Amino acid sequence: MVTVKINKNLCKGCELCIPFCPYDSLAMDDTLNAYGLQPVYFKEGHPCNGCRNCAIMCPEAAIEIVTAQ
């Protein structure tokens, strides 16, 4: 099982991660974070294969991929 953790206060909304998700599981949130920026969120119910493309592309290291063993 793969869990996508996004620190919304670290995310600056650059959208670099979104096109690198092979399942189109990331999108821009409608709410603002503590800095007044629109962060990314993981679409509930969408798949994640744990490829970590989004985490690698994030310049703020706001995305963490956790795999349960």
C-alpha cells in the first residue's frame, strides 16, 4: 500500500509535480495554505504506484511517498 503525504504549508503551488504523475492523481487544492498559496493535493481514491516522480520533481520537498510493507 502506498500513501502520498503532502505538506501543504511547504507546497508553493508551482505545479511541477502534476504532469509527472502517471495516474493524474494530483491536482491544485481550492483552499490556501498558511502562506496564502494554493497547494497541491492527492485526489482521494486515485491510484499511486509509488514511483516518486512527484516527490522528485518537488523543489520544496513537500511530497513524501510512504510504502507499507
